[in-house]
Amino acid sequence: MAETLTTQVPGYYKCGHCALHFKTKNRYRRHEAVCLSLKQIRSRATFDSSSSFSCPSITALFELVQGLAVRLETAEHELGVTKRQLLRLTKQQQQQQQQQHPQNIHQANLLEWLNNGNNPLQPFAEWVSAIPPIRREHLLQVFQHGFMDGMCAIIATLSLDSLRAYDEAPNTLFVYENNDHDHRWRPITHPEFERFINRMQKLLMNEFVCWQQEHKERWHDSDFAEQYDANLLKVTGSGKCKSGGCSNRDMLITRMKPKVYAAIKRSANDEQQAQQAQQAQ
């Protein structure tokens, strides 16, 4: 059989029986012999009841398995080549889009835009300490919607100068720090986010204690006791799905982050256009 190089995958040998491709001549030769034997066995096979059927030998079966293994390896290699080509094409398309719209803000240049004149007065740590007390209407939101959804609704009402989220950077929260070493925006760390939620929960619990004292004459009322227990679970976030919380504290914090992002996210490109329009006036 003539050895031909395939036009689909340059540099690979192509089997004339099954059209598989091989990078080395040795694998191509080994596969060709097995593939030809398999083709001959199939051509001799018959379903005539009068004909006799002979089982293939162990050697033939072993060679067949070897051929199948080569085919699998080849398919995996071709899949890897296709994935790399797709990745290169995607990067090229992204670069072309960036060249066509150089002023647009996207995930790669969002931090650069934030650190170019979008600095708040307070760093994140000071901002967290200065969050005002939670009001009664906020507490009632937690009673109604559960801990996570209620807390996100409260966070959305804050003046979010030092904590931001943008459509252009999915599921990422940014905080501003200002110390002796850094004056910049950066993604929030897990411990920082946990301290933030703990601070919010402390403020929420303070208002809950006020609500509790206002209703202390009803503590022995069975109906109120049931309501009290349900509300306490929601405020502490220690209940399960029904109370909008989670029995595992680490899991609760992890689940809170994308919810907070969704509650406070905004468009950096819209902000930039508004800033440009204001400067043009």
C-alpha cells in the first residue's frame, strides 16, 4: 500500500482502510497490518448456517486491542490539537475586538481603570468599621426573605464607596486599600469578605435584640415563641434553605459572595461614559 500524508492533518500518515492518522511511520505500519487483517476477517465472515465459524486467536485479539489503543491515542491527540486551535482563534478574536474598541472596559483592564482616578476617601477596612446601624425595615427584610437574600438587600442600600462589583468582572468583588505600601483597588480576599459579613451580621443582631426587647411581654406566648425561633434562625444564618441560611458557616460565606456580587454589580462602561459626559460639560 502506498504511504500517503493526509491533507487534513499535515505531517501525519493516513490509513487507507479506516482513514485514521498517525504521526510516526512505526505506528502507522503496526496499525495498517491490524486494520487489513480485520478487514479481511470481515470480508470472509458469513451468516450462512452451513458455514463453520472459527474464533480468532489470542494473538489476533491482542493485535486488535493494540490497534484500538492506537486509534484512541490518535483521537485524543487530534482532540487536543483542535482545542489548541480553538483557543488560539478565540484569543485572536478577543484581540481584534479590543483593537476595534480600545476604550471599552473589560475584565483585563478593569483594575487599571479603577486605579486611574476612582479612589474613595476611605479604605475598605475603615469603611467596614463605619457602616451605620441597621434599621428596623432591614431587619424585617431578613425576617421575610431569609438571611442571605435579606442581607444582600441590606448591603445594596449601603454607600458602596470602598466595595464594588462590575458586570465586566463576573463574581468578583473589589476593595480599596490605602496603607503605607499600597493605594489601590484589588479583588477582595476570603478573610476580608468573611469579616465584612460578620460585621453586617453583628449590626443585624443588635437590631434583633432591640426587636426582642420590644416584644418581651410575648415571650411566653406559644405562637410568638415559634415566630421568634424562626426569626432567630434567619438572623443567625444558621438554619437551612427554609431560613435562607446554611448550617455550615464556611459554606454560608462561600454562598454569600456571588449573591452579594449580583446585588451590587454595575457597569463600568456605563460609569466611564457618565464620567466622560460630565467632564465634557
